[in-house]
Amino acid sequence: AALVVLVTLPNLVGTGQAREAAPLRTADLTGVTQAIDASVGITELPSNLTPALDEAMNDRSQAADAGCLLDFDETDQPTCLYGDPQGDKTMVLVGDSHADQWFTPLEEQARAHGYKLYSWTKSACPIAEVDNVWSDQLKREYSECVSWRADLQERVRQLNPDVIVSSQSDHVVWDS
């Protein structure tokens, strides 16, 4: 399935007709093109948009609220087990805050399909193995990221999950 994003400059609270994204296969270019074409005339946010744009800035995942999305100076990753704790399959979500954005739908799917889901994420820390990561926020080398990532890689190896979901920002600063 593909996600179709409707881009407009409307009010922050949806007043338009409730809408649902059309189910699309990832290789269905014609269907994607048709969905985009159909969205061109939409000028109001759907009334069922969740969260509403005026609430989106404060919308955080359950995992982030529980301390599973580590801040810059943190390196001790909690267990952060979600999904089906008794599941016979294991999924791990790893990466930076961009990975954490996938937590809610992954958690729903993990629960529905018998997966344990571990959420191990860290702010502005690329999952790609790059040395000398620079943090614009800290104004220094982000050594906590390199340390956390090394510990995380070993933890994932020991867990040997069935599925690993990984994501990171495309804005990563490092020396090569």
C-alpha cells in the first residue's frame, strides 16, 4: 500500500469531507498518478485528519513518551517492548526520530500479527555506520550517537529478530 499525501494551505482544523487514502500497490504507478490527480482540487483538510495540524507539533509516539526515543546525551536504551509481548516473532525498530515516526503503525501491526516489537531510537543519530557524527544541536562531535549505535548493533545481533525496520533522516553530518 502507498500513502498519498494531499498538500494544501488550509485551516489547521479539518472542515472538509472525511476521506480515506486509496489502497495502492507500491508498483501501481497508474493508481498513484490517478490518486494524485484526484487530489488536486481538494482545498480543505479532511475532517478526519489525525492528528489535526494544530495538534501535530505535540503528537509523539507512545514509545517516545515512554523514554524509548533517547535524547542527545542519553546512551542507555531501555527494553521498550511493545506489540504482542507473548508473540512468537520479533521485530525491531531502530534509527533516529524518523524511525520513531513509524512506531504507531508498526505497533498496531505487531500486535495484530503476533510480533514482539522493540523500539530502539535516538534523536538525530543515524543508524548508518558513519564515524565522527557532528551534532548541530550540541555544537560538537556526537560521541553519544556512536556509542549508542555500537551497543545497539550488538543488542540486535543477540536478539536475532525476524524483522528489522530502520529509518533515518537524510540530513546527517559527518566527516569521511
